Amino acid sequence: MSPSQSVAPEAGRPLVFRGGTVLTMDPSSTVLSDADVLVVGDRIEAVGPRLEVPEGTQEVDARGGIVMPGMIDTHRHMWQTAMRGYGADWTLTQYFVWYYLEHGRRFRPEDVAAGNRLAAVESLDAGVTTTVDWSHGLQSVEHGEAALDALRSVPGRFVLAYGNIQAGPWEWTADPAVRAFLERLRNARDDMMGVQLAFDVTGDPAFPEKAAFEAARELGLPVTTHAGVWGATNDTGIQQMHDSGFMTPETTYVHASTLTRDSYQRIAATGGSISVATESECSAGQGHAPTEQVLRYGIPVSLSMDTSVWWSGDMFSAMRATLNADRMAEHLTAHLEGETITHLRLRAQQVVEWCTRGGAHAVGRDSDLGSLEAGRKADVVLVKNDSSPVSFPLLNPFGHVAFQAQRSDVHTVLVDGRVVKHEGRLVGIDLAPVRREIEDTIEHLRAELGEEAWQAGMFPEVPAAEAEVLDNPYRYTDFKDESKRAGGEERVLGR
């Protein structure tokens, strides 16, 4: 990356955030007013009022702002960011058709790299210091290497969740080249780069995904899977995973929207976590965000943004959408029964917890990420914008973060003690080459598709009659899920 676009605190010197409202996000979600956060090296040295600091410590004025842990996105298809906004009017079926069945194969390694790099930069700009790259566009090891190199070129913290939607997971997890790549990444034990396996379970009675779970166990890698996605994955897959002993505390279930009580109980009993991507679930049609269910069954939760082919990659949107969706469902259910909700079950504090401490738990970093406590990694975000009339008054800091703040209010971001954004501008990141490689990807895809197909993909026609249901979005299996045809009320409502 090129020289800094903003004058930032000098690297290598201690830094203190002075006088802010500090959301520690410790187990009690302690809030400290007019407090400081001292960073020395890559660690938080101390948190508290009027801290004494080492000589030469640099100061960031946090008065009027909120100091909080770096946010964590546990599920983003970063390789798709080159197509930002392209699928604004897509349904989930149209997404499946475009990426899974028709055009996903057209992405070259350099196109995956371009999307990853842009998404990684976008994360830092929004105060997202750790992002799980749900990278299911890795058709070859070359694509995997390109994805990894792009992430490493950006000073954020990432988890590469390796996947390939163009082949059965039992196939690519058996590929010696893929396994060598995964073993190398695992053995590096890199503090800045984690690794997972990313694949789905279709519910095929033969359970062909079993071999992929066995590979994950052999490699010692966690699995992240799209579960409870209407028309794609269902309770049968959860039962197969459970009966075979593949549901572990390290497993992440993305969406988990259209499952029954039995599946939520299995997830709760085995200690896995659910990644709720509410904007996606509301708009694309995976099912309703399972906020009621995670609260009922005590399932660990994190938040995610899914893909920028539809939505923005910031966690403020995730928090806001999650609160709105849960409250809408709660009110609507009550109204249908002739009742009135007088107290809300989901609070702003909880969604802030889910995108900080909850995310840290999901990626196996409970011990050093997700909160501002002495000894923890210095992934720190200052939300402050003195030029904005929305920055004051600051009364309820959780409510301010969840409902009032946005990416333009992210003043300073530290990752591993390194300043990557300061005074509202990215530090050490030159967007010009990032833009050029994105433009090259768009030019390539547009030429490959042809202008007519390009426009048709971006502006899908409204069907004149009822459209045919896509039986299966995965090209590597002919299994048809009949459960979505009728009688799905229990799954839709999570009963």
C-alpha cells in the first residue's frame, strides 16, 4: 500500500484515547464516562479515568466520542465486492442462479483478489477490525492464493473460510493441493489470519458432505455453514451433522433462519454459534432473522453483512437492521393476537455485544478480542464526528452506536495497535490501485457476459406469472428438497 492519506499518530509509540465514553464490552458490558484507553504495542495496557501514561505517549482526543472494541463480521463473501450493488433487486434465487449456476465460474484469481482487497479496505473504514471471508468462489488453489494475498495486503484481521461452490465439498477437501494450502495456513498460526472450511449441507439422505466434515476434523479446522436457508438447507442437514458428531462449539451456523425448534436445541446443546445477517435475511429471503430463537435457547450470536452485491459492509447497518427486524416481528405477532408489546426483548446493548464480543467468540478469539480490557489485543474504534449534528447529545451510548452512528463517524481505528484510520481518513492505503483492479474485473466480466446478459442480470424482469421454483442451487448435486413445497409454516416461524 502507498503512503498515508492522513497524518496519523506515529507507529511504535504508546497511544492513549483521552476522555471518551468507553464501551468496554467486558462480560458486564461496563460503560465508563470520561475515561481513557491506553495502548502500548499491540495490547491494551489500561482502561480507566485519567490514566497515567508513559512519557512520549501520543494522545487522541476522544471527548464527545465513544471508544469501543473493533467490530467483527463473521460472514462476508468478500470476493463478490467487485459487484457492489449489482444485485440490488435480486431475490436469493437470482443470486444463486447468477453466482452458483451461470457466472461464478467466470471469476479469475485476480477478480477474487480485487473483491477481497476492496472488501478488506471497506471493513477497516467502517471500524470492522476482523472479517470472516466466506470465500466460496475458490475454484482452484490459485484462486485461494489470490484471496489470501489480497487479505494480507491490507492491515486488518481476517479469517479465510475456504470454499468452492462449483464443486462438492467432499471433492475439494480431498484435493491434495487444497489440503496443502489449508495446512500451510493452519500451521502458520498467524495472529492476523485465521482459517476455516466453508460449505453447506443440502440434506441429501446420502449425506455426501460427511467426507468434508471428516476432512475438517483431520485438519483441525472449524466449519462455517449456511444453515436454515429457505430452498437450500434445512433441518435434515442439522440432524445429519448432529448424528455424526460434527456439531461442535467451533461451528458457525450462518442465517439459521428456517429451522425448527429441534434444530435450535441441537445447536444450543452442542455450543455452536449463529451468525445473523439480518439485512440479507430480510431482503433476499433466507428466512426471518432468528433473533427470537437465539434468545430463547441461549445460543451464542454474532452479526454479519453477507455480501456487498446487495448491501453495505458496515456493522452499524447490521445492528440497526437486527433491532428493527426483531421488533417488527414482535409487534406484528402481538397485533395478530390482539395484544400490545409494552417492553422490547432485544436491546441495543445486545446487538453491540453481538458485533464485538459475540464475533470474537465465533472466531475462537474470546481471550483477546471483542472487549477493551487490559492485556487484550489493541483493536480499538473511536466513534466521533465533531462536524456532525448527529454526534450530540450522547445520552445512551449503546443506542447511539446502534441507531445513530455510521461509517462516516468512525474517527480512528486501531488493529493490533496499528492506526489504520485517523480523523476520518484511511491511513497508509491508496485507493487508486484498488479502484483500477476493480475496474479491470468489471471490464472482464462485462465482456464475458455480453452487454445484454450484463444488463439483464442487474435488472431482472418481473415475471408475468408464477416463476418456477429453483429445486437446488448447488450444481454438484441433483438432490431436490421437497420440504419447501408445502407445509413449511413451522420452519418459517422457527417453531
